[in-house]
Amino acid sequence: MSKQRQQQNFVHQVIGHHPESNPKLTAVKRSGKGIAPVNIALSKYWGKRDEVLNLPMNGSVSISLPGLGTETTIQIAQAGQDSVRLNGKLLEPSNPFVKRLSHFLNPFRTATVFFDVVTTNTVPTAAGLASSASGYAALVLALDDLFAWQLASQQLSLLARLGSGSASRSLFSGFSIWHMGRQADGMDSFAEPIDTPWPGLCVGLVKVDVAQKPISSTLGMQNTVNNCDLYQAWPKQAEKDMAKILQAIQQQDFNLLGQTAEHNALSMHATMMATWPPIVYWQPESVAAMQTVWQLREQGIAVYFTMDAGPNLKLLFPETEKPAIKQAFPELSIIEPFKTKR
Ligand code: DP6
């Protein structure tokens, strides 16, 4: 079966569309709108067991950052091609961002239908946060609105996953868990919210470099899975870490949360570095920031970091440590996920 057909079947299974009898792909209003937050994985997704359906090798747990994310509107286009406006700028059809988005939209239309998509990131670009997660989550919410599917969050998560794995976790506020699933059809690989708030938990964004990363997550994980002998240890550790993160959340055990998240991130980066050719997202300033975090811990300050496929650090610390952390990282943007309401 072709890749396109496989994705189409998956989408039809999720939205309950039967091509002959069910007009699920008819816009019921002029435009659909969706808003979704970015998320940061505390125990990470790195590697796919199925690249067509975006099925992960392991489960992951994340925290969403309220107020930072993507707002998207979608409508049926009058012109004979898709158009994408990103942060106020109309992109060229040849732009890789447009191509990826158009490809994602294919299962949601017949050959003669095109879309106008307007998408705005409320993440200051300068924050250096990835936006594909909030981007695809917002796009799926906009489609749900346009076609009035009224899908449950589990279905929305399945669809967002197809756009970008981490997007499956961006439909929720607070903590989310993305279950790896076992089925070949991917219907059991979705995220859901973990309904345990953690008042006082802070996330700090350390900006090292906000330029586009040298290699995308998609390509980076593909190379790691194929060309890294250390990779086989990763899914096992990731599953163990996920259990520890869940325990830390339930018990509000900050040190367990921080230690596990930092170890998990460093282990993921270790598999990238042990790939050939190597994948190194770090810059000298990333390592300097790690050393500052370790020095703070030596002084008894509770702070840990995590890092995604880029050079920027995300710090985790309890509210009580704010003054000390601000002193060590004067430029830090601080987010309190359980305080700020959207
Ligand atoms: C390091 O979700 O961006 O941030 O599924 O190929 O779009 P694709 O990858 P993506 O990968 C995210 C990788 C990560 C870890 C994480 O968010 O869990």
C-alpha cells in the first residue's frame, strides 16, 4: 500500500469517514480555528517504529506551556493551490514548511480541494521553542472546527500525531502522556492529559541560539535509529524514565522529576552523538548553561534541565528557587504552567 493511501486510511478510521456515504470532508462554515500550546517532553520521544503513521518506539510525558503556542485558521481556497501564511508572511509554495503542511492536509480533501492556512506562533521566535507540536495540534483543531467533526481529544491527538509526533501531546494543558501503543494500525498511540496539577513548578527558557536547527527531529531520529549501536538501549530507558516521571508527578517529588528529566535528555543526546555521522545540537553556551545548573545544585539549589533537538536549555525548578535562578540566569523567561491561565 502507498504511503499516501496508508495515511488516508488512518485518517478515515479516526474521523469515521466512508468516502461514498459520509460527507465528513464538507466544510460547514467559512473558516475553522484552533489554538494549541507548545509542550516540553520530560521523558522524550526519539525514534519511530513506523515512519508513515508516526508511531514511536517509546511513550513520552510532557508539560504544556500556557500562552506559548500556535493559533491557526483554515478555509477552503478559491485558488487552485494551497496557501500558507506564517506569522503574517505568505510563504512560497516550494517552502518545505508549506510542502509538509500540504502533504498532511491531503487525506482531508479530494483532489480538487485546496486550503488557505493562516498560522501565527505566539511563541516569541526568540524563545527558541519548537513549534511543530503546537502547529499541528492547532491545525487539527482548526480542521475539526471547519468540518464540525466534534472529535474527542483522543481522536484529535491521533490526527495531530500524524503531522508531528510531539503534536499528539499539544492538545492539553498541564502534563500529558503519549502512549506508544502496540497496534500496527496506530489507533492506540495517542496522548491524554494527566490530571494532576503541580502548583509552584516553574519552567525557565535559556536561549542559546534561536536559528533553525542543523537537522530536523524527523531526520535526526531516523539517522539515530539506523546508525547508532547505542540506540537499542534507548526505548528501554525511556519507558523506565516515563514510569519515574509519572511517579514524581503523583507524589509531587521534585528531585525525582528533575533528575529523571535531565538524565533522560542527556541519554537521548548521547544516542544522537553516538550516531554516524554524529548529530550534535549543543553549542558551547549550552554546555556552559549545564555547568551553571550543576554548580547551582552543588550549592543546594533545586534546579535541573532538559533539552530537545536544539541548543537551548529548559530549566525545571520550584517557585521557591526563583530568586537564585534569576540571579544565575538574568535573561531567563520563566513560565509557571499551573498558574498562568490561557
Ligand atoms: C526531541 O515531534 O518534532 O522534541 O514526529 O518527526 O515531527 P516528528 O518529530 P518531533 O520530535 C520531537 C523530538 C523531541 C522530543 C519530544 O518532544 O518528545
